[in-house]
Amino acid sequence: MARKTAMETQKNRAKITERHLLGFARPYLSEAFPNPERQGCPSPDVLRAFAEHATRSEGSISSHLSVCSPCFNTYLACLERARLPVQRVRRVQRIEITVTAVIVFSLICFLLIARHRHPPTASSTDAGAAQSPSSSQSPKATPAISLLIDLGDESPTRGATDVKRRPVPPAIPAIPSVDLTFKLPLGSEDRNYSIRLNTHGSAVWLLTAKPHSNHGQMLLRAHADFSRVPPGGYELAVVAKDFRVSVPVLVQNAPPTNDLKP
């Protein structure tokens, strides 16, 4: 019994040491190795599998995470999703099954009643066949929203995050198609930049893009899907080697109404 207690104590100490080590290394690994070209990076599915079942994955992935900040941030985002309470997932599944069963039962009852009251006839069949094609077309996809984020007055920083607080954070809609345009500070170089949406030091969305010059102003464009990003406050950062600008933003379900310009 004493031996078992000693083993459990060692395991608990190992877990505490691992948490302290990850908390210490996270800020450094998140920024120190930009790797904008994504050379030698594993696929998102591999990083997701590593976050869910680390002991079943190859040891080379952990070595790659220590020298690639984009993959390290993606791994942290997958790790947070994997830690969602199992009971919450099961509760949502039970609710979905119950709602589906009610919908199916109601549809069957409606079809039986409609068939009993209005038996099909030749004229009704012909009318259904002559239905115009436009009525059977699927609804159009949600149009993209174009937003301009002016970073021209922001000062690039080195090292740790330095987010300037604004009275009203810019708002981004949580929709599948958002065209972002960043107005970079004067003197920004023509090179690859990493665009990241961060929360608590971890990236929930990231993309690498290269700017173009428009009458001497460097503009950085990116197409984003924020439909799976939970509403709330985030940090939107543009990062390169020895370069970082960031602003606080608000992801919300409603279209933006503040200082983001279409």
C-alpha cells in the first residue's frame, strides 16, 4: 500500500512539473520559430491526433513542435478542444438524438395525415413534375464580408505581446467567409507574415500571407473562416521575424458595427 502511494505521489509531481514546464515554454515557443514557409510541417490531422493521443503518435512530432511556432500554436488549439468535458459532449449528443427523433416522428405523422386527406392524383403529379427549376435550387452560400483593419498607427514590438487597449474593440463576424485587409505600419517589409487569432496565448486560427504595395502603403489580405470560433474577446496579431503588431478584437455573431470598414 505504501509503495502504491509513493508511485502515485511521483506521478502527481511529474504532472505538476509538466504543467509548469509547458507554462514557462509556451510564450517562447509560440513566437520564437515563425516558419512562415511551413517547411517540414505535419498536417493538421496529425497534430490533432497528437493532441488527443500523444502516446500513439511518432516522437518526431514533439521534436518538430519545439522548432516551429505555427505548429506549436495549432497543437495548443487542438489540445484545448480535446480537453472539453466528456459529459458535455455526451449531453449535447443526447439532445441532438432527441431532437432528431421528434422531427422524424412529426414528419411521418404529417405525411400520413396529408396522404389521407389529399390522395395523389394525375394532375397533382403533373404539377409537381412541372415545378420550375428555380424553386428546387439550394440556398445561396453566405456572401463574404470585407473588413479593413488599420494597423498603420501601431508600433511593431519585439518579444512579448503588447496589445493596446481601445475603448471599443473592432468586431469580426463569426461567419464562414471574411475577407480581411490589414493596413501595415509605414516601413513594413515585403515578406511573409503570420496572421493569428489568439486567446490565452494560444492560436485558434492562423494563416501566412504576403503583402502588396498600394500607392506606397503595404496591404496584407487574408480570407478567413470564423464560423467555428466561439464569440468573445481575442488578440489579432500580425507576426514576422523581429516584427509584431496586434490589436484586441471581438468575435460576435452579429455583423460588425464599429471601426472596421467594409
